Amino acid sequence: MKHILTAAALALGAAGAAQAADDVKLQLKWVTQAQFAGYYVALDKGFYEEEDLNVTILPGGPDIAPTQVIAGGGADVTVEWMPAALAAREKGLPLVNIAQPFKSSGMMLTCWKDTGISEPADLANRTLGVWFFGNEFPFMSWMSKLGISTEGKGEMGVEVLKQGFNVDPLLQRQADCISTMTYNEYWQVIDAGVSPDELVTFKYEDQGVATLEDGLYVLEENLSDEAFTDKMERFVRASMKGWKYAESNPDEAAEIVLDNDASGAQTEMHQKRMMSEVAKLTAGSNGALDVADYERTVETLLTGGSAPVITKTPEGAWTHAITDAALK
């Protein structure tokens, strides 16, 4: 009888432990792809489970604004680019960066070489494809730095074409240049039959206007809740474990992403190539925000000419408290 009672107690204890897993909803910035491999790897490899977390990964898309999702309580934490997060913060949505898995920017402008564009000054009097929904902020800051107006073509002006999330404007010659990411749209252009020799690319990182991408953000009010911060510490620790595994095992990470792609839209070749490029951007980050990178981002956003992305230096927009605890 004693043995039976002990076994029953152990079973109840195990059931209690299973019920103790904390729920976390993560909102991605875009659709399921290798850009977010670290989170899918952490889920697949049981890294979240090891931290007693039940993580739900919510894919993004063209009709999903991560800042709106988290503002409405639809997610605990979201992947967002810092320009959009800081702009939202200035407008009253108190987002705080708690971790920064991406060390480098993958954003660039991809142009037809036969247009005569060879350096940034040549961008004037051109039609340039630009993503909006918060993704336009680094571009606007760059043009301001170059002294180029975005109000229309001219000797020192450009026509901004509101670019959808595809590369058609370049392929159809509607634009001289378009926005691309090193890990995604650039390769869509190549896969369409364009030779790299036909293109000129300008990486924002090389132009000194790179802003931080793919950070993890939460609502400031939640950071005063000890249970929430504890949950985020475990989430960040497991997520960074997933990212470092993905860096070291890019092909396996890409396969895990494909397994989680409910849309079936992704291809093995594209995801493996994407993962190899994304690994270059997460390399060098342990998850903790580099203050110098943050300050460069803020400076870039403040120098937006007559229409800066943010009008004043943010306060309280980031914290090391989560990563200090998660990575110790």
C-alpha cells in the first residue's frame, strides 16, 4: 500500500509539473521562415520545455502589425525592428527591448547596374522601391543623410515607390532599385534569372545607417511583474540556445522551419540559403543589446531631416535586466 501511495504521489507530482509550464505567445514580424529559425529550433529541440515554457509562435504577414498585436494583448513578446519599436514608443506604445538576437542588419537597396548607379549619390533622380509599415524609417534617414528629398524626382530628389513584399518592381523595371534583405528578396531576384553581375547593392550596414532588426520587445508595464520577468528570462535563455544551435546547424535549422511552415509556401533551397545568411546576422550576439548599436540606431533615426522617425532621444526603451539574468 505504501508503494502504491508513493507511486500515486509521484504521478500527481509529475502531473503538477506538467501543468506548471508557463504559456508564452511570441508574435513574429513576418511569415514562418529561417529569419526566425532560432525560435522554431528552441521549440523543436525542447529548449523551451526544459525551461518549463509552453511557447506558441504566431507567424506574421502583410496584414499583421506586431506592435498592434502586442498592444491588444495578443502576444507576450514580439519580434520587431527597432525603428518601428521606437516610433511606436514615442507615439505612446511603451515597448521595451529585452534582447537583441540580431547583431547586424540585413537590409539593403538592390539596383540595376545598367542604370548607371554605382554609388549612393547616383540614387538622386531615380525611382526607388521602399517598404513601408515601419520598414521605411531607415531608408528615410539614409536619404536625409545624403541630402536627397523623398518628395519626388529631381536633381536632389527621388520618387519613392511604395513597394509590396515582392521584387516585381525591379524585375518589371518600375523602379531602378528596390528594398531587399540579404537573406530573402535579393535571392528572389537571382532566382528570377538575374545575374549578380547585373546588380549593384548598398548594404545599410556599410552606409553607416544600419538600424537594429529583429529584437525582442515587451510592454514596459509587464516588466514590473516578477512572474512575467522570470518567464521572459527563461524564454530568452532558451531562444538564444535555439539561435546558437541554428547557427551551428543551419541545414537542420532550415528543415525545422520547413516542418513548421503550415502554408507550404517555402522551399528547401530558399530556406537553407536564408538560414546561412541569417546566421551571419546573429553571429556575435549572445542576446544582450549592444548599447553602441542602440545609440547608432537612435542617432540614425533622429537625423531624418524635416520628418525624423523620432523627435527626441528615447528613455527606458531597453533593459539589460532580462539578459543579465538569462545569460549569467
